Amino acid sequence: MKKVAWWFLGIYIIYLILIALYFFVWTSPGVPPQFKGTAADPNVFMTHKQVVLSQDYTRIQDWINFATIPLDWGIYIFVLVFGFSAWLRNRSHEVTRFSFFHMAVYFLTLSILAWLIAFPGDYLAHQVSVHYGISVQGFSSWLRDNITSFWVNWIITFVSIIVIYCFIKKFPNKWWLPVWLLSIPFVVFLMYIQPVVIDPLYNHFHPLPDGTLKNEILHLADKADIPAHNVYEVDMSKKTNALNAYVNGIGSNLRIVLWDTTVHRLNHREVLFIMAHEMGHYVMNHLFLSMIGTIFLSLAGLYLTSKLFRGAVSHWGAALGIKNPGDIASLPILLLIFSLLNFIGSPLESAVSRHYEHQADQYAIKMTQDKEAGVTAFQKLTVNGLSDVNPPALVKFFNYDHPTTLERIEFIEHYPIKHHKTNHHKD
């Protein structure tokens, strides 16, 4: 079994070399020849220095991102084949006789190990962002956010694991069905509390100050038949120079949020276009549809996981020191399957998200009738985030949940707007 771990390590090293060649040698930055000189060409709206910096920055960040994807898989494989999982289970039993605390001690130790191994990659990505002037967040603030994310994710995952193993022990063959049924209200609950409980752990949110911009946004919401009484601003300028806006939450906790960098660096027309885009998500029920999609994808995922998990434990469990599927030492197998299925499903999830974003762009054009503001808004988003307007195909396929800036600007520029004719009468 140990050969599996060494094979993984060898393949991982080759993988690192190949993706480095892909990003730094085999792919060429810039836009295709037919887009040279258009509004989507970075050389039109960025300085030469900004173009070079954006190319270097995105290449490095893309390499770091792809380099760290398989880390979790390697961690789970190594802790299994070298007996650490079984050893940790035995040690957790020595701490307390209560099974709940066995799982807590086991999972906390495994999570800290994974966090420590992932930390250098996370820190490197942050330092690169600071070096290129995207992030302005100090180390202590960044570390605080990182640790907060660790605990938020740990609590959510631990609750899920307790439920899963409870049903694995009771229904070894059909545990996926009751777990899925319980996941439905859990997913809805998380989406409901995120804007008011989870998001404020990282940043300060406050209503956008009264004034012309707020009135224009609320007027836009009224035109869209959105019962919005407030727009929220978040103090992201303490952490980044990038621009963004988003809509999240459901029901009475749904929030339309603007980063303060967006408010201060875009003009009113551009902000209104961005807000019309976010309102488009609400009007077209994208959040609800995404939630439904997540629920049904989780059904397929849990079913596949149950089959793969049962087969893996049956075939390799004895060699790995795993007593049965309900043994907590089998958790790395379960997490490995979840991670692999999530990776395999990410292109589909990204493609659906890109479709929704495209629909929201179209809605914003129709709502504002201001294509120029849409084009300049995306140009400024690119400049402030040193984004790649035309990322490599591999990045777009796996990571892009929005259309590329090239695609968005080209779509906006060529989208036909029907102008209303005005009849002039002579007195």
C-alpha cells in the first residue's frame, strides 16, 4: 500500500512541472488577433506596465492554485497508507470514552495537519497578491481571516461528519439517502444565515450612506420590482484594491452588497450597471436555482460516494487498519472521495454559473440601456484586480464561474439596444 503514496508523490512532482510549463511556456497571454485594438484588449485601457504585471500576476496565481489542488488528496492517501489514521483513532479513544469526542479529537487533529500543510501555499498566494499591489492586508489580519475560515469550515464539516457516520452505522448500505434528506434544510439554513452570521466574521457591513447613488440604486430596484429597502457596503478597502459586488442569502436575509472599493473607484453609471447585474440574479432566481442544483447534485454525489466508500473499505480496509465503514479511521477515504467528486464536478458547476452571469449581464444592459458604462466598469475591474481578460483554457474550464472579461466586453459592445422613437409634433 505504501507504494501508492510514493507513486502519488512522483506523479505530483511531474504534475507540478507540467502545469508550470503550461502556464509559463505553452500558453501565450493576450487576446486573439481579431480582438486587438478593441475595448477588450488590455493594451487599449491599461498601461504597458499594468499589462505586464497582470500577465505575471495571473500566471503565478494560476500556478499556485493548480499546484495546491491535489494537496488534500495526498494528505488523505499518506495518513491512510502509513497508518496514521488508525493510530490517531486509537489515540483519540485513549483521551475519552465518548464516541462524540473521539470524532472531535480525530477530526480536529486531521484538520490541523491539513491546514498546516496547506498554509505555505495560502501564504505564498497572499504574498504574491501583496507584492503586485492587489492585497493591502497585513499578515495579522490575513492570518485572522485564515483561522476564522478554518473554524467556520471545521464546524460545518464536523456537524456533517457526525451525521454521516451516525447513519453509516445504522444503515451501512443506504446511509446516503437520510444524509441527503437532512442536508436539504442544512443547505437552506446556511444560505439564510451567511449574510448576517458568517460574512460579518470577516468584514464590517453597513448600509450605503444616503445620497444620490443610494437613491439611484433603490430606484433601479423599484424598476426591477425588487422589494429592496437597503444596499450594503463592505469595508474591503482595508484588505484589497480589487473591486466587486455580489448578492447572497435568501428570504428576508437576502443582501445586495457593494465593496467600498467599487463605490469609490467607479462612477455612478458604472456602479448602477454593476448593481443592475446583481439585481438580475435576484429577478431571474439564480440563487434559488443554484440552491436547487446544489441539493440535487449532492444527491448524486452522496449516492456515488456511498458506493465508492463501501467498495474502498471492503477492498483495502483491513490493510489500512480500518475495522468497518463506521470506523472513524475511514474518514480520509470518505474525504478523499468527496474531494475528487467535487473536483470532477467543478467544471459543470462553473459552466452553469457562467451562464447565470451571462444572463445577468444581459439583464443589466436592458435595465440600464448603458453599454458604455458596462464596458468601462469591466475595464476598471480588470485594471484594479490585474485580471486576465483572456485566461488559459484550463483555468476557465475549472475555475471561472464568470465569463471572461473578453467575452463580457465583446458581448456588451455587440448587444443590440432598441431605442424608443420619439414623435415630434409641430405647434
